[in-house]
Amino acid sequence: MDRRKLIGTLGLAPAMALPGSAQGHPEGKPGEGPLSMPHLHFCGIHMAKTNPKLQFITQHYCASHTGGEDGDVFQCLLFDGREKNAKLVGG
């Protein structure tokens, strides 16, 4: 599939993003880490610039930061899957 067809097919991807939250503490206590706050989770497809046929599917877990010097910012961690042992592939 070429880039134009892929972009057209994924045109609704932002509308299909789902809010999520990090896994809770095993004893039911609230988490204290950066992923304990609500975040946005969506699946993204990335293509290599030099080879559009080389594609990577990554799971994005994003948090919003508002009111900073740079304005509103989203920061995302990218994983290779949704399983609990998924590898961090970018951020």
C-alpha cells in the first residue's frame, strides 16, 4: 500500500483514539509514577522515509502538559505492543 492510500485509509485514526490509564497498584493503592495519571492511547503506523514499504505499528501512550513556557504539549511513549512485556521503542 502506498503512502497516499495509507493516509486516506487512516484518516479517521485520531477520532478512534481511546483514553486509558496505567495499570494500578497490586494492593489497590494509587500509583505514584508518571504513567499513573490518565493518558491517551492510540495505535500509530510509521513508515521509513527511504522505503515506504517498511512500516512499523506502534502503541502510543500520551500525556498532555498544559500551561508551560512552550504552550500545550503532548509527550508520548511508543511501545511495540500492548502486552505487559512490550518493548519501549521511542519517546
